[in-house]
Amino acid sequence: MAIKEKPFFQTLFLLATFIVSFVVISNAQIQRVTDIRDEDQWEMVEKKGNQFMVGDQPFYVNGFNTYWLMIFAVDPSTRQKVSDVFQQASSVGLTVCRTWAFSDGGWRALQKSPSVYDEQVFKGLDFVVNEARKYKIRLVLSLVNNWEAYGGKSQYVQWGKQAGLNLTSDDDFFSDSTIKGYYKAHVKNMLTRVNTFNNVTYKDDPTIFAWELMNEPRCLADPSGDRLQEWIEEMAYHVKSIDRKHLLEIGVEGFYGPSTQERLQENPNNFAGQVGTDFIRNHQALGIDFASVHVYPDAWLSNVISDSYLGFVKSWMESHMEDAEKVLGMPVVFGEFGVSSKDEKFNQTFRDEFIDTVYKTLLNSTRKGGSGGGSLIWQLFPDGTDYMDDGYAVVLTKSPSTCDIVSLQSRRLQSFNSRCSWRCHWGCRKRNTADMFLYNAEL
Ligand SMILES: *[C@@H]1O[C@H](CO)[C@@H](O)[C@H](O)[C@H]1NC(C)=O
Ligand SMILES: *[C@@H]1O[C@H](CO)[C@@H](O)[C@H](O)[C@H]1NC(C)=O
Ligand SMILES: *[C@@H]1O[C@H](CO)[C@@H](O)[C@H](O)[C@H]1NC(C)=O
Ligand SMILES: *[C@@H]1O[C@H](CO)[C@@H](O)[C@H](O)[C@H]1NC(C)=O
């Protein structure tokens, strides 16, 4: 009996062990596969032709601007606002945030003098980058300002003067070799920064959607556009020589310039064609991956009635999407658009209509597989930061109607973004409920 019993129980035991291990192993495998899936989705954003892609899926952008994130992240008493704005943005489906990766000289300077950094401020930016990922938000990081806010080109020129250079204009920023050296060093310091929260080098971090050379560069000192063009070419090469993986854009407002006389009529006014920028030519520089355009009818058009504002918005966007598609062969992102509610003409109703026009014009391009890659609203603020509002701030919790418009756009773009997985995996373009929704929803 004893001899017979033993193998029976042994077999039973072995069988039980086998079943348990099998379950454990397969669970572990499922877990691992899930982890890998998550990682897959957090790949670098790439560009194929006139579309953004993540892996084998298109990536159309519904996003926002909040320029002060780094500064707020420095101080523990305001850091929570960074998480708040990411949380609120992701709750309405926004996936990209554009923000400043500069603060030159002055209060809360990141760069106190050329290549001398305040580590506390840099840690603030580290926090922003690490935090964004938690909310699945990617960042467009701008590297310097054209304007004086947070230092900008005038601070660089100031540093040059202090070093004894004979500089006469802020636009020497674009041509003086020492100043260009300061900027190049900042670019290198930024791209090779190792994030103190996660040890990932910025240039390897898929959380960064793209680098931006400058916020709204203008070079009035040379209306021909040559000076800015050379700067763009030199700096694009510099960025790509350090970081080949990330996308790069310029940050221009999108004014047509001397190289395309026939397009000048699309500009909001005559002055716009004389600020040293040139939309088509600028974006033909080697290394520039996608086009940037801003949309500010309230600042650019003189005192006209509201209807013409929306007409301008539509034709301004359409001409840039057409050029991006037919001439440049790249996506275009409307990196800033907004109206100031400080102007009585632009009440909440008008603002919603404006946002809606931007979204629908873009969607018309998306539907046709055009170059409209996305838009970033200027600007999203979390609760309790209204005191900094320059009139353009949208506080989602206080604007339910705007919230609805933003959410709807996110859902529409999201159904384009998840579309390719069916095509790629099943080899056919399935008509589905998402398509019904996209094509039948009132436009
Ligand atoms: C500084 O440059 C300007 C023009 O570039 C020139 O006219 C001037 O003589 C220069 N001054 C000195 C001290 O070199
Ligand atoms: C980063 O790397 C350092 C040195 O290898 C290590 O001590 C630290 O724990 C790492 N930090 C994180 C957040 O991984
Ligand atoms: C908002 O402004 C528009 C014109 O810009 C006007 O037609 C409309 O009546 C205004 N609405 C409110 C609620 O003030
Ligand atoms: C979208 O495209 C359709 C057809 O091409 C056009 O009728 C409609 O006006 C467009 N809508 C917008 C907002 O551009």
C-alpha cells in the first residue's frame, strides 16, 4: 500500500505544481506583454511624410500651452499647479503641451549667465518632464524667446555686451558668432541634461514631442530674411547633430515673406511680410521636421468686425496646410491660437466660436489625410492662477462650454489616431462606429 500510495500522491502533487506554475507563468507573461504594450505606446513621435506617427499609428495633436510650468515647479508651494494643469488637460483628452525651456537672466533664471545654470530651476524642468509622462502628455520645449519676457534674445545680447562685444541691436543675436555660441551651448546643455527624477537624458526621452528653436523669431534688422534663414539652418544642424531622434520645429508665427510674393496677400497685414521671416523658405531648411504657425487675429488685424476674424482664421490655416502638404511635404502644427477676453468683442461665445473654427478647419484637413497635424490652444491655466491671466487664459473648470468643444475635438482626433491599428493588423480599412461618428457628426 505504502509503495502504491506514494507514486499516486506524488503524481497528484506534481500535477498540482504543474498547474500552479503554468498559471503563474502565463500570468507573468500576460503582465509582461501588457508592460511592453505600454512601453510601445510611449515611443518617440516620428514624422512620415506629412503625418506624425507613434509606432504604426498616426498621431494627430490636440494640445495646449502653459508657458510657466518650469518656474512654478521650482517652488514647493506652487508645484502642485503643474500637476493640476496636466490633470485637467488630460481629462479633456489633450496630449501635447508647449512650454518654456528657458529663463535667461533675471528672476528665477534657469540660465544665470551663459552656460551657468541654477540647479534648482533645472530640477523644476526635470519635474515638469517627469510629471508630464504620468499624464501621458508630451512636451514641445522652446529654447529661447524672441521677446524680452524671461530674458530672450535681448538678454543674450546684454551678456555679449558685458563680455565686451560691440553689439548695436538685439538682432545681433542672429548673427554674432559669440552670441550664437552662447545659444548653441544652451541647446547642448538642455538636450544632454539627465533628468534628476528618472535618470533619462532629455535627448532620449519620448516625453519630449519636439524641440522648438525659438518662440516667435523675428529679425527686423534684415527684412530680406537672409539673416534669420542662416541662423535657422545653422541651429537646425546643431540640434540634429546632438539629437537625431526628436522632431524639430522653428517656432515662427507663419508670415509669408519675400520668397513667395504671390502669398503675401494671405498675411494679416503689410508689416507681417517685413519682419525677416518667410514661412516657405524658413521651413525648407534642412533638419526642420514640421511647420509652426500661430493664429492671432485679435493682435494682427485692425479694428474689424468679428465675422472677418473667423474668415481670416480659416483662410490663414488653409493656405498653410496647403503649402505644408504640396510644397513642404511636412505636417503643420498651429502652435498658438487664442483671443483675449480683455477685449469686450471677444466674449465667451465668440471665443468658443473661434476655437471651434480652428478645430473644424484642422479636421477638414485630417479627414483628407492632409498636413494639418494639430493645434495648441493659448493658453490653459489651472484654478487659482487667474491673477496671471493676460486675457487669453482658459480655465477649464470655469468654462464648461469650452471644455465640451475641446473634449469633442480630442475624441475625434483620437479616433483617427487609433485607426491605423486595424488597418495594419487586419490588412483592411474597416468601416466602424468611429467612422460613422466622424463622418456624420455635424461639421
Ligand atoms: C561698433 O560697430 C559699429 C557698427 O557695427 C561701428 O560703427 C563702430 O565703430 C564700432 N565701435 C567700436 C568701438 O568698435
Ligand atoms: C540615478 O542614477 C544614480 C546613479 O547611478 C542612482 O544612484 C539613482 O538612484 C538613480 N535615480 C533614479 C531615480 O533612478
Ligand atoms: C458676444 O459678442 C458677440 C459679438 O462679438 C455678440 O453678437 C453677442 O451678442 C455677445 N454675447 C454676449 C452674451 O454678450
Ligand atoms: C470643410 O470642407 C467642406 C468640404 O470641402 C466645406 O464645405 C466646409 O466648409 C469645410 N469646413 C470648414 C470649417 O473649413
